[in-house]
Amino acid sequence: MLFRSYKGVEVAAADAEVTEEELSAELDRLQQRHAELVVVEEGASENGDVTVIDFEGFVDGEAFEGGQAERYTLELGSNSFIPGFEEQVVGMATGDFKDVEVTFPEEYHAENLAGKPAVFKVKLHEIKRKNLPALDDEFAKDVSEFDTLEEFKQDLSSKLKERKQQESEQARENALVDKVAEAAEVEIPEAMINSEVDFLLRDFENRIRQQGLNMDLYYQFSGQDEAALREQMRADAQKRVLNNLVLDAIAKQENIEISEEEVGEELENLSKSYNRPAAELREIFERNGNLDNMKEDLKLRKTIKFLLDNSKVAT
């Protein structure tokens, strides 16, 4: 592997200032999170409402597999359905029936549906609307340990600043590693890219399950199939493999190693996070064969710190 340079690389300084707009946006998210869903007895559905619907889809007058559900909960504006579907549910009232006309995306995973017009027969059973709590002292008492909204806002601003500092520092690290990697000449084995795509796909599947979905539903609603999703992940996988190869090469060139003392410090930090003895955690890592993976992760982090210590702040 050849490097043009990995010392003295210029990257922007971390920015941790919190604006009034960012504070207001965070307060709005908290309001949304603590909103009460109230059943709408009269009137039409609006964007942002949570609806309960039955639907059945037809292409060329024929019902198709996977195109029907009863009492399905759909948040209007969530963009979780085929483009154009949710927009047509807006304006329906409880008890309404409607034919919703859409066109499946050209890249839809089911070839027999890709690019075809479809009609969904929809019945709306229920509309629920978010009732946002007022931003006042009572709200502060409900969502925090503070008695006044002003105290809560000051604490929230402080936490936002801390989070923004961490995110900004992470972004600075990422930008630095990207710059160093771009300056390196390296051939990436195809097998390593495919293996990283496998890892990203498994991670994505786990996150989908945590949201109460499965991959079949995701493919149905997104219009993608596994091949398209893997292709979408390929660029990110290639970048991750490249960065790891470059960092590993720099670690070897600079003789960066992880001592047993550093391993012990990491286990102590994990011990505080998980409230379990460090010795027990070490035993778990060793039993599962993950101690070497932890050491490699520590080495990568130490190498990134080396690059940061030898970088320059862009002016």
C-alpha cells in the first residue's frame, strides 16, 4: 500500500454551538414524543394522523399476493407505502371507502408488479390525531426533574451541546480518515467488499425487526429487493473496507499496538456502562472469541487518534 501523506492533513474544527432553531426543534421532537393520540370522531384525515385501514390491491382487475391487510395502522406522511398511496388517504373520513390509484415503481422487487398501475380498495376504520402538550412548566415537570420550563431548556441546551460536540468530533474523525484513505493507493479484494455488504445487510435486518417489521414487508413497501438493497449498500461497504485497510496499514507503519493495560482500561469502562465486573466481561469476551475483535477496534481508535494528533485545523 502506498501513501501520499497521512500526517498534516487539514480538517475543519469541531463545531458545538447550539442555535435557537436546534433547541426549538428538539423541544418539538419532545412534544411529538409525549403527544396524546386522540380519536377523531368527525372530519377528514390529515397529514400526520395515524389511521387504521383495510386495503386490497388489484392489478389488471386481479388481486395480487401480499397486497391486502385488515386494520392496518398507517401514519400519513410516513412514506412507508407505495408513492402516492398515503396522499390519497388524506381527506378520507371514518367509515369512508375509496379506490386509491398508484403506479408501482419501475424498480419494484416483484417483477410482475414493477411499473404497473394498481388500484387499492381502502376502507378507513379510525383516525387518531396527535394532541401536543403545551410548552410550559407542567410539561417540564412531566418530562424532566426540573420545575420550570426555563431550567429544563437550559439543561436541554447543555445536553444538546455535549451531543453536538460528540457528533462534530465524530464527523471530523470521519472526514480525516476519508481524506487519508483517498490519498492511498490500494486494491480492495472483492471478497472483502461482499463480506462487508453481508454485515451491513444483517445489521439493517436487525434494525428493521426492532421497528416491528420484517424484510418481506420492507421490500414490499420500499419497492426494492435484496439485490437492489445490496447494490445500494455496496459503496458504503467499499468505503468501510478501504478505510479499515488504510488504518491497519498505518498502525503497522507506526508500530501502533494495544497493551494489556489498555485492554484492562477498556474493560473497566465497559464495566461501568454495563454494571458488571471487568473480570466477568473479560471472561465473556474470551469465551465468545471476541477479545481479539475488541483489541482490533481499540487499535483502530488509537490509530485515528494518532491521525488527529498529527492533523491540522483547516482555516
